[in-house]
Amino acid sequence: MDLETADPDDRLDELDRRLVCALQIDGRAETGRIAEVLGVSARTVTRRLARLLGSGTVTVVLMPDVRDRAVGALLLRVRVLRGKVETVAHALAARPDVPFVDIMLGGSEVSAVVLTDAGSRDRLLYGQLPATGAVLETDVHAVLHAFADAGHWHSGHLAPEQVAALAPPAPTTAAPATDALDRSLLDLLGRDARRSHASLAAASGAPESTVRRRLHRLAAGGLLRTHATVDPRLLGMAVDANLWLDVPPGRLAEVGGVLAGHPQVHGVLATSGPANLMATVFCEDHAALFRFTTDVLGPLDITRAETAIVARAVKRAGVRLVAPIRR
């Protein structure tokens, strides 16, 4: 899926930001429910969402789950020859098992998340990447635990009681076994998570009542988590950074939990490798990133911190970002 990112000069107004926040909380929230919680007319919500979604400013898809035990989640840091970063980034983004790809500031590193089985992982790491002349070095970090991922994050433009009113019910069962119809519905929602029951029924050939029952079961098993992809600059956040942190093992769970609850943090993962915790953070500007480093990281038990700033997002939650995002 491709997404044309919005011009950063076309700032979203306050209502649009609140609507985006609502979709970040529950990408399948019905228009009437959003209108009631936000205190605006359903007609206004329908018109605004049609513009935001129809223009590609926001795209809502199912969130790839790094906690899925059926796959191995890896974080890649790929150093490449100068001038080849676009080629490598887009080659990784073309893979269906790579939902996130970023080009890092400096133009010689690509960061990616890979969700794959052992066979595909080995072909990528030991065959395809080494065979690419543009690749100089690859660091691979296994995800050991996810404290929070991008599907948990929202921009904070709604009051706590509005967030609570929009939040979907927590999963109540383990992820269910899926059959062909389930997989068809998940595939359709993976491309557009806001498809209606009627649209899903028409596309899958199943009765609408069956679709409703299946989606209820999939949601109860935690398989309908959504992600609203939007250029963060439109929400007032110009800087996206990956923080690679060293934390004493006995404090890892505590620090990971603290960071996962911070409103600027949109992902926290315990990892293998030289750093044992990776956090991703949105900030208004570089000064705000400095304040986050001193005020948030400073009091925590962190022995070393490396900050890598994203120059351009290429793919987010399976959505390919076509227009360049310059910082």
C-alpha cells in the first residue's frame, strides 16, 4: 500500500488533529461514536474523515504485531554506500514482511522492522543483504519483549475521558486459529481497516452476519489492532528519533514500563545486542528532543544512550510513504 504524504505546510487544524487522534485510538471507530465523544455533529465528522482519508493524509490499517509468537521480530540497522540508501530502503519496503522502514539522518543508514519466520530471515540476512553490493554492514537485534508499539500511541489531542470512551475493549482470549475466511477478512482490513461490514461481506462473499461474528472473534483475540498512519509533522512533531539505550538488567522492566507510558514515546522494545532497550520518540523540534533526553531519560537508570534521528519514513505499519518526508 502506498500513501501520498501531506505537504507539511498544510497544517491540520485542531478538529482534524482530534479526529486523527480518535482514529489512532480505534481505527474502526464508527463515525457516530466519534461525533458523540468529540461533541461535534456526525455530518461534520463524516465530511472531515472523508477528506482526511480520501486525500491519503491518513491511512488506517491493521497493526503488525511484534508480539506474535508465530514470527520472529527483528530490528535491522543497515549501513550502505552513500548514494544507495534509497535503493536499499525501497527494496526492504517492497517486502511484505517488513512493515517499518526509515532512512536515518546522514544518508548512510536504513532502519527496518522485520516480522518473519526463520527461513525468510536467514535468506534475507545471510543471502540477500550480503549479496547486495550497496550494503556495508548489518546489525540485527531480536525483539525480546514489546512494552509498547506504534499501535498503542496516540497524539494526545483528546482528554483522558474521551480516550477511555473511544478505546476498544481489551482482548479477552488468546489469538484464535484462523481459517480461509478469517485470513481474507484480515487481508482486506490490512489494506483498509475502516472497511464496513457490508463492504467486507461483498468482497469476501460471506453473509454480513457472518462477517460481524468473525470480526468480533478476531477482535476478542487481539487481531484487529489498528494503526492510523499520518505525517507526524501535521500533528506538530517534526522530529522522530530512535533511542538505543543500555539499562542494567535488573531495571530493564521498570525503565521500559516508564518509557512506554510517556506520551511522546511511540514504541519501546527490549532487544538483543549492545543496547538492550530501544525507544522511538516524537518531538516538536531538536530542542524538545534535548529536553526529553535530559528530563525524561536523565532520572532513569540508563548507563548509555545513542540517539539516531529519522530523516525520512519510507514505510509505516505496512503503508509505503511515497512523497519524501524531509526534516
